[in-house]
Amino acid sequence: MTCSRFLLPLLLILSVEACLSAQELEEGTSYVNGYRGIWFTLGQMSEYGDKYSGGLGTYTAKHRPLAIYDSVADQTFFVYGGTTAPQAKYLLCMIGSYDHATGKCSKPKIVYDKLGVDDPHDNPSIAMDGAGYIWVFVSGRGKKRPGFKFRSKKPHNIDQFILVSEEEMTYPQIWWVEEKGFFHFFTKYTGVRELYFETSRDGLTWTEDQKLAGIKGPAEEKGGHYQVSYHYKDKVATFFSRHPNGNVDKRTNLYYLESPDMGRNWRTVDGKAIGTPVKEVMSPALVKEYASLNKNVYLKDMQFDAQGNPVCLYISSGGHEPGPMNSPREWKVCYWRNGQWHTQKVTTSDHNYDMGSLWLEGTRWTVVAPTEAGPQVFGGGGEVMKFVSEDAGVTWALSSRVTTKSKLNHNYIRKVHGGQSDFLYFWADGNPDDFSRSRLYFADADGQVWQLPYRMRRAWTKPKKNRQR
């Protein structure tokens, strides 16, 4: 069997024929008969296993968002890194949908066939514009593999996608700002990972890439950053860390920038103008200094409170290797209130790459994350827990256990942008210690879990309720 892909000229329909059997790929379409996540290992091993590995279909925290709710279609559309067959490592950039009226999910569709790539750094992100077109940004990997922008052929519909552009971009974070257009935070590999942004009124014509941050210390030859971003009304913002001398295993510090005018001007949280790109370690953008404490910082999520103040969710730890030597790995929220930054501990977990999401509803704040050790102890992910603060982040308590008695670790719990109570977040499972199948799940506001069907015969199927809680 041969594998082929046809990318037609700009703004023509994309046609994809993936390397699948006739049973796996419906003739004449690119829908697949089930939800199967990608499994991956980085291969950076130490005493307690890989730096990160397992079911990484909803990886990374730096791809944002992965799911959106469309009120016109009354559907949640979500993207993930899928694969061809049980226990396969071959990456397909997938999109699926959940119909809130019927409680059924569609067969997932291939947006882009990665042609043998197995790396979930190439996973997609999703957005919806003001006209209802669905956009999928497929991440590249530096200059080695380009990124791609796709738009649905029809509004509120994922049957066909159009290839809009091919370009250098990694870790796409796409936000539609009403009446303004798209704001796209992303990363370029310039020898290190540096932060950039671009904007567009319609998604078809974009501004030039503009560098946002490239911090290097006085004695350092290299720099680099990771970030999480979000928007509040017209304001776009980002929290980011820095990589001392370009070393991602030493990622540290917490910085914040915001723009009220789609990137024309940038400022600190208290409104002071700041020039970009940010270059200084002790920049006014610095929120909390962790380097002198020998602490790493792993960014997970960002939201705004009801007053438009930013909140960041992250883990701080003693180093990059998995295992007990770098404990405690503390989940923290950092938020701006009454003219200053505050930091509060939420809980702890056993791996730097445990990843969860944050919700802010008035003074009730919620974190859902795999913070309890799962069956693969010291591997990425675990059992999913729900923590709640009733006083806007000051104190936290375990509210409920979302998963229990699991056979595989759950990880990368991803919030639905504009999510509804019956499909609020989704994620994947997998064995971080050994190559395994990876299934996809979603949960409602009460923490009830459904497994997306691993195999599907019909175009729309009701997911299976997970009885183990």
C-alpha cells in the first residue's frame, strides 16, 4: 500500500489519503472509525524513566486551545494527535465533534497526515472566527517541519478543510478577539525557542512575525522561553518562563505581558509600557523569580478573573528528572489582586509533565489535573483529581476524584474554550513506561467521565460512560 498526500494551491480544498486500511478509512473521505490517541516517548531517560512519555494526544500545554464550543452548531469541536491503528505510533492531526443535542460524537476526521512523523509536538490547535469557520493550526517543529493553517470549507462544519498557508510555527496559541480578528502567539526556533506573534483580520492575510521575548542573561550565549496565553475582551496576554543559556531543563522564572491593542503596544500588569522583544532577565515583566531558589517552572494554564486580572497555573519543582529526588512538585496559582502578585499552593503531584486546566467562576476557582499517582508511578499523568477554591484562589481543597482504579495514566486535561457543562474538558490515557494503546475521554461539570469510542461503525455514536470513579 502506498501513502500519498495532495496539497492543492492556496485556498483550494485539501484532499488527504492516509496510510490506513480500507476498514480504517472510509472510501472517498478522511474520516476514521474511532478515537485513538498517539503514544510517544521523548527518550530522555533517567533512573525513574523518561522525562515524559505516554498517551500524548492532547499534548502540549503550549498548544492552545484544543477544543471550542460552537453555539450555532451546538457542538464542541476538538483536535488531538491521533494515530492509524491500535498501538501505532504514526501521527495524524485529527478533529472530532460532540453534538450536545443528541449526546453523540462524530467519527474523527484527518485534517493533516504527518506522513510518518510520530512526534506530538506537531499536534494541532483550534479556533473559530466570527463567521463560524473552524480553523486548525498544525504545529511544525522548528525549521525541520513546517506548520500549516487550515480553514473549514463551510462555517460550523468540519467535513472539508482548505489549506491556507505553510510556514514556520511551533506551539500555536490562537485566539479570536471579537471585532479585531486573530491573535496568534507561537514559537520560532532561532537556535533556541523564542516567542513571536502575528495578527490577522480574516485568517487569510497576516502581519509580519513580530518577536515578543528573547531573554539572555549577562553571561549567557543563548536564551529561550515557553508560554501560556489567553485573552480578556480586547486584551491579549501571556505568562512565560525563561531557559537559562538555552537549557529547557533549567526553565525558570515567571513573566507576564499584556497588550490592549492587538500587539501594537505592550505593558506590565499594572499598565506600565514595556518595549518588545523583552531581553532582560530582571525585566519589569518579571512576576516571580525562581532561579535563585533553584526551582524549575512548568506552565499549565492561564485564565482571567471576573475583573480581567490574570491568573497562571503552573508547577514548580527541583529539577527536570522524574522521580522523588525533585519533589515537592507543587501546583500553584499566581494571580494579580489589590495591586500585587499573590502565589498560592493548590496541591502536589509526582511528575513535572502532569498537566491540567483552570476554571474561574466568580470566587469559585477549579483545577482539574492528574495529581494523584496512577498505576505507572513516577510516570507522566496519573489519576485525575478536582480541586476547588471558594475564596478566589487563597485556599484549596480536594473536591472529588474524577478517575479511580485506572489501568493506564491519564494526562493533559484540556479545557474546552467556551465549554458547556456536558463536555467541559477532555484528555488521553496511556502507559508512560511501555508502548500502549491510548484512549480519549471527556468529562462533564460533575466529573462524570465518558470514553470516546475506540472503534465506530456509524457516523455518529454515543460515547461509553466510564463506571470506574
